[in-house]
Amino acid sequence: MDPIREIREVRELARQAGDVLVDVCYLATVAAADRAEVRALSLRDITDKGFGVLINRTSPKWAQLTRAGRAMLMIHWPSVRRQYRVWGHTAPMAPDRIEQYWNHKSHGSRLLEHYYSAVHPQSHPIPSHAYLMDGIAELARRYPRKEDVPLPETLEGAYLLADEVETWHGSPEDRLHHRRRYQKSASGWTVTTLVP
């Protein structure tokens, strides 16, 4: 009856199956004028505390998250025929946890995080891709090794704390999938079966 535990266990099965999406989630937020926005992010972890992602404060999605305080994640692992939709509120990630994830980032990923704060915010219009690459090259000259790139102050971590989870177990033979909705209350999770 615990959908979070199920998601963690199925993620390991997807990892063992070599699923290329095992570390990917899709974050949905609402922008100004009720415009929905969805984007793929790295799913850093799934803990009792929630679903962890890293987001740069310069990104529009950070402003949307902090304004609304709520979001939705979708996780899809085709290798094991599982999909999860998770609704909830957001909570900050501890600085030491952000640093732990920073230590796993590649040199290029670290340079891009610095680009957001030092050159242009994420999603900001620029003249061309070559312009971006010139800026990254300049940062690479300043920080030639991965270890040289300091953690930028604009990098944030957030957890989505689930209060509703919808599970989808795909049926390989037909479209008679198994769908359930879990809703969290003070006493635990209640479950409802849904028509696929």
C-alpha cells in the first residue's frame, strides 16, 4: 500500500533492465496566465523525503515552483512497463545533499550551471548556439578541470513530497492496464482502482 516504496523498487528493476530513462522524470509546472509547462529533468533520488531534483534559480521553472509551491512529476520506464504520476508540494533540499549531487556532475554540466549564473539565465534568448559554445569555452579556460568548477550559488535542490500518486502497470497483450490512484492522509495511503 506504499506507492513510494513501489516506485523505488521498480526503479531498481528498470536499472537492472538497462532502461535509458531510469534517471529521468518529467516536471510539470504552471507558468503565468495558466500556461502549463513540462520538461525532462534528472531524477536525483527517491527517498522518504520525496522525489529529488536539481534546478538552477535562474530557470523559469524555479520561479514557477516557488510561486505555486506545488508541482507534478511523471516517471516512465518502458523496459518494465511502468508509469507514475506524482502530485505534491515542494520542499528545499539540504545544502549538503546538493553538494553530493554536484560532485557527480560532469565537467560540462558544471560549466553549464555556471553559465546560467555568470553569463545568461537558463531559457534566456541568445544569438546562436555558437554564442553559447563560446561562453562555455571561456568558462572552460577559467575552470579547466571538473574539480576547479565551484558549486554556483544559484543551484538549488527541491523535493516533491507526494500527496497523490497514480500508478500505471502496462499490459503487454492488450490495453487492459492496471491503474491505481493513491491519496495520502494522516493515517496513510488510500487506494482506488481506475479504468485504464
